Amino acid sequence: MTLILTALLVLLILLVGVYCMTVLEYLLSPGPRKIVVAFTLPIATLFALLRQEDVIPRGADFFLFRSAPFIAFAVATLIALVVPLGPGVIGFNPSIGLFYFIVLLSPLVVAVMNAGWSQNAKVGLFATFRAATYLISYEVPLGFAAIGPVMAAQSLSTQRIVEAQAGLWYVVWQPLGLCIYLLAALFVSFQHPFDSALAGSELEGGAFSEYSGGRLLLFKIALRAVFLLVMAMGVVLFFGGWQGPLLPGPVWFLLKTFVLCILVLWLARFFPRVRHDQMLTLSWKILLPASLLNVTLVGILTLIIPGGR
């Protein structure tokens, strides 16, 4: 019973976070924006998609087409269970929580690939190939960026990583790791400017071109939720998690997460959509060497800085 209540609470917090993310994306998008519209738009979009007819294209794969949105939503819910909101405020606290988090991000890309492949259409097929390259392109830099805090804390436990930053946040002496992590976070959540697999102007919606109604809604919720969760894990890895004066730990954690989300979304709006070939060049020629350099620097600094901090 406790497990079910914990899962429901995590799901509720996740949905509230997705609502806030949608509001932020609207307010930070180019052009004049109205506050009233920002807070009512997510609700209006929700009801519009729920009322929309759920069309399944002829020739689509029966199982893959129907299951892909639910896989994406399940991924977001499962990885939310290991994100610590505060000391002891967590669904699960496994000793390999960070490893669990990174591994479970992969099925999200698989869900997007299944969505594109199952449509039995040219646009979806192109989107599938692009999404497949994302799986490789973000996984290596993301893993190397997360290794820095793991080396410093000498643990894969998210709670232990936060506790190890009591004296000094890792962002102070691992800024390169943070930059690599944030870029990889945009990759994994298909956020602008790394959203070529879902590019409406190029592929008419990409992997989601044939989706409508509730299934499209699940995909939209999942992608926003994953971006929010990856930003939250970034707070755990580099910004001391829930640590802060005066306010309760969970409040500090949520504040840091939303500030980081605002900063990343605001900076991303200044860049045009990255072409597929440019994305691969960035990943393999820039992020991967920078990741190896970051691991080397962190290894040296952990020997110099007392206590590994």
C-alpha cells in the first residue's frame, strides 16, 4: 500500500511539474506573451487533445504504434522514483540510483523510434533513423558527465552524491561536466535545438506525425517530464540537491530545478535547430573529447582537493 501511495505522489508531483514546464516554455518562446494565456494554455491543450479523434493510420504496426506512448510515459514515471527531493524524501534510494536513472533514459528514445517505425510511412522512417543516432550520441557524453560527481562522491547513490556536496557544490570545480550534461539533457529529451527527429518544419511532426488524441498527449507529457527530471538530476549532481539555508530541503530542490530549467530553455531559444549532421559532429567531435578531458581533470582534482571535494 505504501508503495502505491508513493508512486501516486510521485506521479502527481511529476504532472504538476509538467504543467509548470509548459507554462515556462510558452513564456520563454519568442514574441509577446500574456500571463493569463500561459497558465490556461496547458489546460486548453489537454482538453483539445483528449477530444481529438484517435486516428490510427492504415498499415501501422498494431503493437508498436499503440504501445510507444505508454512506454515513454512509463519511463518518465520510473526514473522519477529515484530523484531525491530531500533527505529521505524519495520513492527509492538504491545504492546505484544514478546508474538506474541513466539506463532507464534509453527506452524513451526506443519509444520514439517505435513511434516512427510503426507508422509505415516515409516521414516516420526518417525520424526513426534520426532518433536512433540520438540514442548513441547522448548516452556516452551524458554518462561521462555524470562520472565526475560519482568519482568525487565515490558512490552511485543520488543521496550520497548530494551529501558529499555539503562543503562545496560540484558545479564550482566541474563546470565543464555541467555544460556537457546540459547539452546531453537537451539531446535525450528532444528539446530545441536538438529536436530534428520531431521537426515539424522538416518532417511534418517527425516520429509523432501520425499521432493524435490521447496518445500524442502522452508523448508530450513524457518528453516534458523527462526534461524536467534530467534537470532535477543535474541539480543533484552539480548544485547540492536539496541543500540550502532557512528553507526546507524539498523547497530548495524544486527552486534550483526550475531555475535551471528556465536558464536552459532561455539559452536554447537563441540557437536555431541543429541539423542532423551538425548534431552528430557536436556529439562525436566536441562532446566526446570534452567528456574524456573532464573525467581526467576531475580525477586529478579529486587527488588534490581534500576529501575529494
